[in-house]
Amino acid sequence: MTTPNSAAALTLPDEQPIVQIDKLTKTFGTTYAVDDISLTINKGEFFSLLGASGCGKSTLLRMLAGFETPSSGRILIDGQDVTAVPPYLRPVNMMFQNYALFPHMNVAQNIAYGLKQEKMPRAAIRERVQEMLALVQIDALASRKPDQLSGGQRQRVALARALAKHPKILLLDEPLGALDKKLREQTQFELVNIQERLGITFIVVTHDQEEAMTMSSRIALMRDGRIEQVDNPRRMYEFPASRYAAGFIGSVNLFSGQVISHDDDLVQIHCEQAGCELQVHHSQPLTPGMDVTVAIRPEKIAVRQQHQNEANSTQGIIQEIAYLGDVSIYHVELASGQRLQFTQPNVQALAEQPLTWGQQVAIHWSAFSCGVLTQ
Amino acid sequence: MKQLHRLLPRIASGNLITAIPWFWLALFFLMPFLFVLKISLSEAALAQPPFLDWIQEIEDGLVTIQLNFGNYLLLIEDDLYLAAFWGSFEIAVISTLLCILLGYPMAYAIARAPQHWRLPLLMLVILPFWTSFLLRVYAWIGILKNNGLVNQLLLTLGIIDQPLTLLHTPVAVYIGVVYSYLPFFVLPLYATLTRLDTTLLQAAADLGARPWKQFLTITLPQSLPGVIAGGMLVFIPVMGEFVIPDLLGGPDTLMIGKLMWTEFFSNKDWPMASALATVLLLVLILPFVLMRHYEQKASRQAQES
Amino acid sequence: MFKRHPFATTVLLLGLAFLYLPMISLVVYSFNESRLVTVWGGFSSKWYSALLDNKPLLSAAWLSIKIGAINACLAVLLGTLAALALVRFSDRRGHKSLAIMSAAPLVIPEIIIGLSLLLLFVSMERLIGWPAGRGQLTILLAHVTFSMAYVSVIVQSRLNHMDRSLEEAALDLGARPVTVFFTITLPMIAPALAAGWLLAFTLSMDDLVVASFVSGPGATTLPMMIYSSVRLGVSPQINALASIIILLVALAVLITGLLLYRRQRQLPHP
């Protein structure tokens, strides 16, 4: 997501590393929560750690905050080794998943807490608290206690409190998890806005791939304690590095086949499942006979009037249609019995659909719209 | 090195926080038991304090230590002591059962009461506990004696024509014990019952079980660890109870607590009293272990749900 | 409530009646003109005035209050340390033994605690000369020892239910562990500390057995006085005393209940 006044700023975050994670491992007994992870995060990035529950993203975040001690490896923040530094001495602040607002203090006192620890003069604290209240737009709530606030308001207080000390890095643990859909969308926008304004590096943990895609400048997809892929959202989506990555983000059609030949960056693949030969644009060399998977995103598939017997072109019978308002998803059963999904935007509001259940449909896609996965 | 310097205060403060109560309890709770053991192996004497020390003589490098096992032998031989142990056990077991029978429905009723009734009901159960134990036991003297409340009521109603002997009987002791220890059972059991997962009951109802069946097959088994832990909370102190048998019991109410008191204060036989204490402690180890086990089981259950 | 659980509710009501009738009888008979406590001779408050003239009883009451208050303060201090050690520092040496030592005083019969402590004090006096003789100090030491166990249980429960992430948030915002304890943890467990203080005070005020063992000449506590009085039978002054105590406790419980109730209602949601 880019905002109009920041397109320039966001496309190229400062390529200065601010967090360097070096071969970090965390074991709990015999379980590897985080397994030999190395990662660099740059200044000003909105960086997401994405993955299913249990993949180790929260453990990694907690190690960055200082609440878990790594079993091995190092963490460097701005060049300094902070691996053994306790949380209260790190230039990092965290926004907790359950907000963790101090119930016996009001909003202003909550926000001021971190500043008091720095022994800031009282006038300066008051000023900073006002600044933060304005930033997250809760000026009127300063003297309320947490139990008098709604979920969304508490979240803003948590954010304001975590930003009050102007940390170099802000860690956010599932920040939007407790919000409903509409509020989530609104808050995503605001979070990105705030991050750009302040220029702070945000590191967010989330299990929601849409959220990660919407807000981040880069995403690290994690699985079983390891990093599956690190990329910006577009590349994550268009060029997934593995079947797992392809399936995790968005929907995807996966076909197994064998490489026939590879010339001039074009791979010919024999694929029985698809009912046609597959032709994919791929730059890395592949040996003939190799087993590969081809990933085709549903929106890259187009309907044609007549089936043609050529590569990347097949036909099947529509089994299911999911109508989502803006698009419709069609599930097609191919001759091989394999199912395939494609989407069509509902460009016209017609009473009947142009495509119906049981209809035979011919579909095709471009060699530049799919990818070969070797993992 | 710098890291160690930062971590050191954390390690030190944690150890200090553990050490302070540890040493206090070790000195004022644990050590005394060692002295009890030691003195149980001495001989009573007309002295101040009234027992002979182990170390009898130190002469020319010769130290004579005399251990007296006589108290323990007497314990085993003399029927009085065995009868007292048995009496204590009997009273403790029956009172515990009575507390469970009376206390379980009470705790259950409070736990299932509408939300805004629970706090007042709990306060009602707790209030007697905060008033003097001694005075409440004393109150029963006035109620149970020959011209006391109960007898006056029964006489006036014409149900009896001679006053019943209620005071200084085992019945009075049972009433006194249940009366005093009921809150001890109700409160922890209430805590256990409120932590039980009510959705399990809904599932049972959905599968066709009637309320009584739900209770018998789901609530009761689930609350069992809490019942056992609470029962031990009554059983163990009652074994050594003194005040109630002394004020409400009679000469034939044999309890270890009373006996220990008599041996200590009346007979000035500290060694014998110590021997009784040691044996009682040993007897209570098993119930104590049981209680801890079931307490932890009950809290683990609560955490899971 | 009666409709849904008729059996349990009936037992509850009977049980409550059982619990309260003796106390009510104490109060009623404290106004009895007749010396024969349970034979009604008319309404009179003379026993209350007799009580106020009973110097030995009053000084025993004062002693008990003194010891009770000091005991409560020390018990809260030690009990809270023990609770912290058991909940937050469960990996340190001595954890298991501390757990047992702080749970045992809750159930071990008072007579064993009293006897064992007396033997300790006697032996200590012979070995190192302290405590010199038995009296207020030894009663205090004994009371603190079992009171802290009760306080520890209460505080542990509160600590266990406390949200750990609050302490983490404080650490994250730059507060050192000690600061976190005093600014975050302590305010959050304050109700448990208050409850523990009251409990320790009550236990001390009410203790007969342990005090009888470890006390000495000149240190007679209120329970000890009451006991020697009631051994001889019922005494109307004791009834009067009992009524006063019941009244004070009832007031305290009522006030606490009202405060809690109002706090519960004060949780508005916008």
C-alpha cells in the first residue's frame, strides 16, 4: 500500500541495515522454535514476519525485544551486539498483542511511563505525551483508565506508548488480530501512515498474509523455525520460491510435470495433470527429465472462445462458482481429474452469469504468467 | 564480562528473595521439629526445663550420650496412647466426611448462584471464619449444656422431659469440629467448582444427559481432586485439634491433641509430649502428600479449561 | 436459584443457619440480665460495662492487638517474598523446600507448631541466650511463622493470575526489574497484600494453642484470658466481648463487600 505523498519515499527504503540477525537459534527442550535464522532488516522498512502458528515468528520477535535469550547466534541493532542486553536497555519498543496497558494508570500515565524511566523533565514528558495522543488521535482520552476504553482505543494507546520514546525499532505482535475487518483495514492504513511520518523501522509479526502484503515493504515467510523466503510483496506473490510460499500467499494452481527442454529462457514441461504442455519463462537452468512444479495464479488465467491445441491452453468443466461481488472464482475440473481455479472480475452487473455450472470452458495463460518451482 | 555485570543483580536479587523466607522458615519451622525429635529421646526430670539433656557427662574426653527410647516404647505398649491416636483418627475421618457432605452442596449452590449473589454468599460463609474461633466454640457450650438453648427448646416443646446430655460428649465434638472447619472446606471447593468448564455440561446436556446425570458423570468426577484436597485441609488439623475436644468433649473423648497438652502442661512430661508430636507428624505425612498432589491436580485441571 | 438447584440451595440455607445461630445466641445472651447465661432474666447491658472495667481483660486485648498488628506487617513482608520466590523465581535452589515449608504451616496441627517452637526457644536460650525468656517476642516470632504461610498462599494466587505481559511491557519501556516491581507488580497485588494483612491479624488475635506454649509470665493474650475464663463455664462478660467482636467483624466484612461490589459495577464500556 502506498500513500500518494510517499510513493517516492516507500519504493526505496534506506538500504542501511538496522537489524542484523546472525545464525539465531532458540530451543525449548528438544524443540527448535527458531532454527539458524539469518536476516537483515533495513532502516525505515515496514518489515513483516509472516507464518502459520508455531512457525517461530513470535519467538523471533521476543528475542529481538529481549524477552527470550537465544540459544545461539547474535542480534545486532545498529551495529551493536545486543544479544545479552536486557529489554530495558535496548533501543527497541514493543506493542503487545494484548496491549498490556497498565490498569492502575490512566492513558496519559501509560504513555508517559517509558519517558519517566528515562528521567525526562516533566514539562518535556507532558509535551511528548500530547504529541503522541495527537499522533494516534485520542486526545480526549488522556485521563481515562484502560478499562474505560474500547478495543480499538486501547490499541491506539498501546501504539502511542510504544512510540513515545521514539525508538529506533518498533516491534508489533499481531497488532490487528483483535480488530474486526473494517477496523483492521482502516488501522492498516493508519499504521503505514504513521510509520512513514516517523521514519521508524517497524517489524510486525502476523499470520494474516493479506495484512502482510498490504502494509509491508518486505516480508519474511517463516516455516518451522526457518525462513522460507524474504522478498517484497510483489515478488513474494509473483515469484514464490517454493510450493509452500506459493500456497501460503493468495491462491495458486500447482501442477507437477517433467522438464522436456529448456532453451532461450523458455522451459517446455510435459504435464499430464494440465492436459497440455506447459511453457514457462524461467531464467535458471533446468535439466530435462527433472520433476518440477508449475504455479499459476488464478487471475492470470483467461477464458477463450475456442480451445486450441497448444501450450498453456486447456479445457474443462466448471464445477463450482464462488461469487464474491467484485470477482467470481471458478473451479474447473480438467480431463485428468485435476482441479484448477481461475478468477474473472464481474465487469458487468448481469442477472445471469456468462459462465455457469457444468459448462465446458476453454482457458489459457501466458508463459510469463506462471512460475517454475523446484522446491 | 559486561554482560555478567548486568545479569548479576538479577541473579542476586532472585536468590535473596528466595533466601530470606527460606531461612526464616528453616529456623522457625523446620528446626523446631528437630528439637522435638531430640527431646522425645530424652528423659523427663525435675528440672528447668524438665528434661535431661542427651549429653550426660563430659569428663576427661569421655562424652556420654544417653538416648531414651522409653517414651516410644510406652507409646506402643500403653493402650491409652493408641486409643488416643485411634480416637483422633476416627473423629477426623468422620468430621471430614460430614464437612464434605454438608460443604459440597453449599459450595455448589454458591458456584451456581446468579453472579450478583455469589459475592454476598461468600461473604456470609467467610464472616464466621473472621470472628474468633475460640468464641464460636464457646458459643456451643451455651447451646448444648443441660440448661442450654437446645434442651430448653426441646423441653418447652415437650419433645423430651429430661434434659439431654449433649455437652461433653462425642456428638458435641463432632458438631464443634464441623462448625469450625466448614468454611475451610467450602471456600477452596467453591474456587474449584467455579473453574470447572461449564461448556462440558452443555455438551453432556446436548447428548441427552439429565441434570443429575450431568452432575454425577461430569461435575463430580471433575471436582474430585478439589474435594480430596479440601478434605485433607480438614483432616490434618483436626487430627491434632485441642480446643474443641477440651471445651466440648468429655473425659472419654480421647484425642492426641488433648493428651499432648496434658502430658506437657499437667504432667510436665516434655519428652513424652514430644514423642507424641513426632508420631503424629509421621502419621500426617501421607495425608499431607496426598493433599499437595490433589491440590496440584485441581489447579492443573483448572488451567487446562 | 432455589428452583434450579433445590437440594443444594436448601443445604446452603441450612448450612448458613448452622453457621450463624451460635453467633446470634452469643449476642442475644450478652444482653441477658441473668448471670445464668442461658436462662433469660431480662434485658440488660450491664455486662458490657463490666467488660469495660475488666482491666486484665482489656490489657490482654491490647497486647493481642499490638502483637497482631506487628505480626501482620512482618507476615506480609515475609509472605510476599516467599510468594515472589515461588512464582517468579521457581528455578532457584531451595524452591521445592520453600514450597513445602510455606505450605505445611497451613495444615500442621497448632499443638505441634506450639510445642516445637517452645522447644526451639528453650534450646536457643540455653545455647545462645536469645530469646531471653518467653513472652511477647516469642509469641510474635511464632505468629509470624505461621501467618506468613497464609499470606504467601494468597499472594501466590494473585501473582499467578496476574498478566505477565504487563511486567514485560514495563521492562520494554526501560524500567529496571526493581522499578517494575514497585510501579507495576506491587500495585497489582496490593489487594492480596491487604487481604493477607487482615488474615494474619485475625489469626494472631485468635490464636490460643501456640500462644499458650510459647508465652511467658506477663504476656497473656486475649484468647488465653478467654480460655481460662470459659474453662469454668459460661461467662456473660465473654458473651459481651464476643458480641463486640462479631459486630466489628460484620462491619468490616460489610464495608469490604460494598467496596468490592462498587468496584465491580464501575467497569463501564463506552
